[in-house]
Amino acid sequence: MVDIHSSIPSADARYTVSDAQVGDCESQAMSLANPSQLIVAVVGPTASGKSDLALDLAEELGRRWEANGGQIVSADALQLYRGMDVGTAKTPMEERRGIPHYQLDVLDISQEASVAHYQMHARADLETIHGEGSVAVVAGGSGLYQRALLDHIEFPGTDPKVRSALEEEAEGPLGSRGLHGKLEALDPVSASRIDPHNVRRIIRALEVIELTGKPYSSHMPVKEFVKPSVMIAIRRDLDELDRRIVLRTQMMFDDGLIEETRALIDQGLRDAKTASKATGYAQAIAVIDGQMTIDEAKESIAIATRQLARRQIKWLRPDHRVIWIDAEEGTSKNDLLDRALEIVQKTADYYAGAQTH
């Protein structure tokens, strides 16, 4: 079995932060006069513990840097939707410790999520947070949304007719693999970077090619931060990550996933292109329709979530800027926080040093 964690840089061995990992400030001509202006992003696979670490960092950095508290910007495409709480593992209001959260509950389920729209509004949120003298912590597992917020990337326009035609192709005999083959013929670079099962990204790539006449790969983001930032990810043993996924899946059912899905159906979930196909809700609909048992739904959700976690790790692995913190069995929350704080402080010091050069 291939170890998908191999070659991922670790922050352990005293959590050394290299110049490359903090973004090569000099080449990007970026500096930092005030540490509270550093954007702290907690990334990584689903169920690794991002939300808890983000809350801890927002709370502690607000104190350490004598800032006006910490605030969190979500980078999760599904947590944008109102009412999709249990199935997206959205942090409940009572567990947010009074810390403001942005980019949660901003869309109705009938609306289509747009990464370009997200980029515009989430970047405005960062400006608001820093304008208030607060620390901004980004948390979420949607890789493209993270990149849209943190990196230099522009998004070409969309055309509903073109997209609709491509969606019909995807749902027909051609399917996602056929569409991926079409993309491979038109833009092999993009095809090599996009999962053949990721229908939405394949459709988007083909849409951009048709609208612009240029390869989608020419619009790919550059791995350079727009503003001084640091990306931290929690690395867990895959068996431990799988165990956490199973536990979280069970917790979703205990917390009322089926009941939440029934309520969303009344709001039009079945007709919602994105929301109805989301892992958790698609299986809950199948249970409600008598097409799956509860146990079958749990197994299906756990399998899909494990696959997602591995895709997220592979997405992050080539990015040398991501600093991974090992969470071995028995690692406490305080230990994780201490490691993350050391990385954040070293990064802030690095950017501050660029200010003096």
C-alpha cells in the first residue's frame, strides 16, 4: 500500500519553519508590521480536528498579540448553506465560544455555490477583521476555496447554457470519466490535475475552455499568498483518521441527520444541484426514500468521507508552504495548540524580519 503521507513535510523535529514554507517573503515583496495582520489558515483532511484547532488559535492569538480577539473565516463550500449543519459538521453556535464566524449560512440550498463569489466576500471579511484589529483564522477543507482566499487566482466568468449542456453530458452515457477524457484531449495539463470523479471541476474546466478559448490550466492559481499567511495542517495516522470518520458519521445520525434532511427536503433539497448530492445528505435522502437502510447509509458516508480525506491530503501534499503537525495517538489538544502557536509565531517573526530589510 502506498503511504500517501510520505514526502509531506512535517513541522516536528522542533517544528522547524523554513523560508520556503512561510512563502518566500522577499520574492513576494511582503512584510508584516503587526503580527495580528498575519492570516492563519488551518487546513487538512476532514475529521482531522481543524475546527477545534482554529477556535483555540483564534482565542489564544487574540490574547498573545493583544489584538481585538480572533475571528474565523470558513473555507468550506458546503458550510455556506443555511440549514446544512449536522451533515457538514458545522460548529454549533453554542460551541463557538463567542468567536465570530464568517462565510457560514450565507446561501439558501437552492443557490449554486460560486468560488468566485466566495473569494470576493471572504476577502472582504478578512479586510473587516483586520480593520477591527482582530486576528483572522481561516478554517476549512475545500482546497479550491482555501486557494481562492489565500492565493493569487482569478476566475473567468460562467455561462448557464454552456454549464447546463455539460451537466447533461455528465448525467448521460458519457458520464464523468467520458467528460474527463474530453478534457484530457483539450487540456492534458488540467486533466492530470483533476480527479476523474470530480464532476464539478471537470465541468468547470470545460466551461472555461469553451468560453475563453484558452486551456483551463492557464487560469490555474499561482502558489503565492496574496497577503502574509501561514498554512498549518494536522497529520494523523490514516487508521486513526478513519476511526474518527466513523465516529463522526455515527455522531451525525445521533445528532439528527435524517431529521435535518427531512426539513431541508421541505425547503427544496431534492431540486438543489449541489446540496442534494453532498455526502451525508444524498445518503439520508436514500434512507428517507427507502432505498438504503441506516447502516448502509452510515457505511456509504464513511467510505465517501475516507475517499475525500485522501483526496484532500493529495491536494495539499505538493504545496511546500503547508506545515504539517503530527498528531500521534495520545497527543493532547494543548500539545497541538502549542505546536501550532510556535509555527505561527515563527512565521510572524519571519515576515516582521522582512519589514526591516
